[in-house]
Amino acid sequence: MHFSTEQELVETAIRHLPLRRWLKAPDGTPVFQQTEVRGLFGIPDLLAAFAPATSRRNKPQLRSIAFEMKLSDWRRGLVQAFRYRSFASTSFLVIDDSRSKPAVLNAERFKRANIGLIGLNADGRFRIYVRPQREAPFAPHLENALTEIVKSS
């Protein structure tokens, strides 16, 4: 069974992806989670972030994951997910797993771009085909803008 709409895909991802674990946020600490975040470079379908109290040089180091959801158009999704690397430390394309074969066959493109690829089933089971490395966003001013969005929520 596959998803009928991207909204169904987003809702299933919110319920089943282990965002807290991936962000390495301790239990009981708040994790920012929002759909369709505006004011950055692109509008991710889902954005999750966690700001540890302090890091090196007493500056909070935001941990963030941006997600682009697509039913099947992996090429467009890869471009959009790459754009989110301007402000997020990790970015994924989440695609309907029943339609993921073309994306999986092009996994090397995701690896070169350091974009993760997840196949998600309607029952919430997911498979990580490409796991990206966490790294500093491309645009520090956009990372700062995201930090302000997270702090003000």
C-alpha cells in the first residue's frame, strides 16, 4: 500500500521517525518540531531541531534535521533537500517506500550530496537507504535564523 498524498507521508513521518534519538536530545528536553517552516532557504516539509545548553566556546550548537517528503519525484526532492543544507546540519529525502526503487538505484547521488534517503511505508516502517553525515550548514546566517526560530518557539 502506498500514500495518496504528501500530507499523509508527512503525518506518518512525524509519528514514526525517531527524531529525538537522531538529534541526540536527552529525554525530557524540548525538541523543536514543525512542518512547513518559512523564512529560510526553501520550505522543508518537516524540521526538527535541538539546541544543547552549551557547546564549545559557550555557544549553543544547534542540531537540526530538515526533511523533504515526496511520493515519487526523487530528483526534485534531492534538489530541495540539498537546498536545506544551507541551514540544517542534516537533510533527508523521505519517499514513499513502495515507489523508492528509482531513488535507491541513484543512491550515489545522495551520498555525493550528503543527503539522506529514507523509504517510509504507510504503516510507519522506514528504511534508511543513505545515511548522511552531520556537518555545519552552508550558510551561517541561515543557521542563525533557524536558531532564532527554534528559540522563539
